Amino acid sequence: MNFVYAIFIGVATALSATLIHQTLPPIGAIVAILASHLAIWWVGRYTGKRLYKFFALISWLAVIAKAGSFGVGNELLIQGDNSGSALLALGFIAGIFAVARRP
């Protein structure tokens, strides 16, 4: 059950980060990155294991990677501008830091 919870939190956080990072350009990206970090950290606090934080990060990365690549109609949800690049790079680094912290 914790596995499903970790995957769900990772996917939900990535979806919300994808949708919010373009609103109010510097603030939206900052909120998305901080929320991603806190959600992955919270998975560790809830489950008590670092493994589930890793699962949440991998599911977050899968959704973010899909949102950052071209879709069927050549649309991008995460563009290659400043806030999109910050979400991809800094969001992943923040996720790594969240996984590395003790639960």
C-alpha cells in the first residue's frame, strides 16, 4: 500500500508542478519546486523509509519527462524557457535532496 501511496504522491505532485510552473513566472516555478521537494520528503515521513521516497521521485520524474517532451499534437506542457528549465533541473535536484534526507 505504501508503494501505491508513493507513486500516487509523485504523480500528483508532478501534475500540479507542471500546471503551476507557468503562473507568475518566478513564483510559480519556485512554488512547484518547493512543493515537489516537500511532497517527496513527506512520503518519507509518512512511510518511514527512504525507498518509498525514491519511488515517489521516479514517478515524479516520469511525469515531468513526459510533460517536457512533444505529445501527439506536438504540444509541450513544460517549455524550454527559464521556468521550464528550472522545473526540470532544480526540481530533480530538490527531489534528490529530499530522498537523501533521513525520513
